[in-house]
Amino acid sequence: MRVVTFLADLEHRPRALAIGTFDGVHVGHRAVIGRAVALAAERGLLGSVVTFDRHPLAVVDPSHAPRLLTPLAEKIRLIEKLGPEELVLLTFDEGLAALTPAGFCDQVLTEALQARAVVVGENFNFGAGGAGDAAQLRACGDERGFKTVVVDLVTEHGKTISSTRIRSLLNRGELEEVREILGRPPSAAGLVVAGDRRGRTLGVPTANIDVEAGTIFPGRAVYAARVLVDGTWYRAAVNIGHNPTFRSKAVETTHVTIEAFLLDFSGDIYELPIRVDFLHKIRDEHRFETVEELVAQMRRDIAETADLADPAFAEVGLTAPAAL
């Protein structure tokens, strides 16, 4: 898949394209992209996906910009697996945001992309202020010579699948439903950084993860996960929270840490990139009266992670429960 970041660098070829923000690349997004790829094959067109380098609200209304389900690099990786020949990554800046729906159809879809078929989701909006919708896109296409295909919203358990819904489920720790919608475990990526090294003194050393800014991860709790670091997968018990046992009840904090205990691991991974795939919520975060109670619970969390039977472990070669 060729990734194009400047419209001037596009090949001079007619296209069938899917366009959208595609945050999360969930099953609804995959339906849109898959339809465009199929249309391209049927009609002998270049199969293309058009998306943005940031969420549009980050420019249009920054105070309401959501935290992203997938960092840009991960979004590109997931889109590539769906088979398009090309990914057009538009820089969403003030100039693009100011284009009217007609201007977007003329300058981007018709002139630059030579669209012959444009596939969007039912709730697609475009143009300054989101003034254009799928019906207006269809009218634009009729006037300019491209076919507009509108894919119905995908539902699951009677509810519409959307990135907003996934964020809400993540915050509540409802990972099984998130996995069903995404078709994969939700994940977070970042770097392993130095923490307060408290885990080593407790006998349960953890990797402190500095997650990529602007991305979302599950709410405060303890989770069973699989972790990829330095090319190797591990089972991991992951805590997301405020470390309440080591904080005064009188001191409020909004600082959230992500700490992962990797089973069957020893070594130095500071400053290495790490990816955490969250599989199951083990328990809520809570305060322990003594450090001994905390350590005992941490060991139970680790044991539960070791014993967990989940196909997601087998997918990456973690076929047997890890030894404690």
C-alpha cells in the first residue's frame, strides 16, 4: 500500500475510494473500506482510502476533540490489512476545514483524486462546518461524474457501532464488547519509562508506560493483557490508576499511570516501544490499608492472568499458562 501525504504526489489515475476519519478502524469502517476495495477491483480502478492526519475536531473545535482509539501509525497498519492499493493521508488544517462541500468535491475528490466511485458511511459529513452530508455528496457526484455509495451503519446487539460508543465502553472496562466491535483487542502504545521503582522493592517489578499523547485506554482498573516489546509477546497484568495505596486520601490527583507486570520476563526494556492489548478486566482499582495486602492482591492478579484461557494469547504464540 502506497501512503501519499501530498495531493500533488498522487498518480494520475481514476479511483474508487473510501473516505472518513476511521478512528479505531472498527467493523463499520471496515465495511466502508471493503466496499471501496471491491468496487476498485470490479471496475479496474485504483483502490484508495482517504483519511486525515488528525481528528478534524482537533482543528475545528479543539476543546471537544476526542482521544483517539488508534494512533496514526496503528491506523495505517490496520487499513493496509484491508487491501487498498493507496492511502491518501490529508493534512487536516484550517485551509481544508474551510473548504465548502462543493469546493471539497471539486478540488479534492474530482481534480486531485479523479474519483469515479466514493464510498462513505451513512453518517458522513464534509465541508466547512460539516455542512455536507451523504445526500449532498451523492448530488455532487451526480454533477461531477462519480458514483456515491453510502454504506448503512453497522449495528451490534441492536446498537450502532461508533467510535464514540467504543470510547464509552473502554472507560467502563467492558473489553469483551469492545473486542467484538473492533474485531481485535483494544490496545495502547508508548514507551517504557522509568517510574518510582517501587515494584522492584515489592518483588513485582513493573514496566511503566508513557502512552502516546491524545490516545485513549481503558478506565482505572487491573487488566489481563498481552504485551509486545522488543519483538516478543508476553502475558501481563496491567494496572491503570492513581496508585491510591501510596497516596494520601487527602491529596487529589488526576495523574494516571499504566504499569505492566510481564510474566516470564527479566531484563531492561527502558525507552523501548511497547504495545499493550487489553483482554479482560480483572478488578477495579482500590486502596489497600497495608502494602502487604496490596502485594498479596497483585500476586493474585498475576496468577489470574497466568491461568486465563483466551484465544488472543494463542494467536501470538502464548499457548501455555505462563509460570509464576
